[in-house]
Amino acid sequence: MSTLNKTSTIVVQKWWIEIFITLLVLGVILFATSGNIMWLMAWIYLAIVLVIKVTNAITIDPSLMEERAQPKEGTKKWDIFLASFVALFGPILTLILAGLDIRFGWSHGIPLALNIIGALLVMLGGLLVNWAMASNHYFSSTVRIQSDRHQKVETQGPYKYLRHPGYVGAIIGSLMTPLMLGSWVAFIPAVLVMCGYIVRTVLEDKVLQEELEGYKDYSKIVRYRLFPGIW
């Protein structure tokens, strides 16, 4: 086995291990905060996360897995906080509040029909992120110009329609998680996560406009960043 193939195999193995650890941590958070191992929507949420994660693992290139494994040289310092908040701390806080809401009954329940709609949209948002990641070989976990990977503008898949489709999917998933889990209180951090993605989009788009060759021309063709017909 060549060194390159061996490295790719190790990266893929780590990716699968991270999927298992992620599901374990999410399960602990949901069931420990709610105090209810029989919480149906929590189990459905974990099943949806599993589907999204597995789909992601089998559709993206190992080199992108390696790129996303940890921040690389050239990462914008302001994005270290933003990326951590929108991808980790904000979503975890959403789940904690949702679990506590179930335990203490703050929201007095959300109709099952809305839970189901929320679940479908969480799945849709996650699959949109996966589509964007599979279409963009440079979908890094932090904002940086990947000169070491000869970054170029990607225009395929959802990038034909929006400049930051992955963030759209993440926003949908973030906002619909409280609805799915039946917690109005959990919308507070979810909305903050959405705001974080909007700020990140503004700053990242500015970096791409200034530093990535061809992006200005691309932005004239694909006019909208996140919201079709609006912005």
C-alpha cells in the first residue's frame, strides 16, 4: 500500500470513529438533560444524524476529510471563534436546553405534526450540507484560502444557485432542531447560531472576493449568498 493510500485509509477510519463518538456524545446530552431514555424524538434525531453523517462519509473525498480534521495554516483568526460557536457550542446548547425543557416542561409541548415537520427539515438541511460538501472539494471547516490545495472557485451542484449553500443547510438544521425536539426555549441558541452563520457568510464572502481568483466573476453570475431572491 502506498503512503498516500495508507494516509487516506487512516483519515477515513478516523472519520468513522468521530461519527460514533459524535452520536455517543449527542445521546448522552439529550438523555442526561431530559432524564428520559424513552424520549422518542431524541432517538429519531440521533437516527437522522446517523444518516446524515454516514451519507457524508461515503460521498466526500478523503483529502477533504483531512482538510476538515483541524484548522490549517492560513485560517482567519476571527473564524476560530465563529466556527466553534456555529458548529459546536451553539448546537450543543440547543440540545441541552431542549433536554431540560422536556424534563421541566417549560414549553408545555409542541404538536407532534410540528415535530415531524421539524424532523424532515433537519434531514433536508443536513443533506443540503452534504451536497454542498460533495460538490466543493475545498469545503474547509474554517475560512482560509487553500493555496496549498490549489483552491479554485466551485460552481457545480448547489453552487449553481447560491454562493454558500452549505450554510443554508446548516441554518435550516439549526432552526428546525428545537421544533423537532419540542422546545420553544431551545430556539434562543438556535437563532444565535443562525446569526453566527450570517455574520460568517459576510466575512467569508469578503475574503473570497478579495483573495480567491475568479470569485468576483462567479459572484456576478450567482448573485445570492444565502437567501434566493433576497441576499
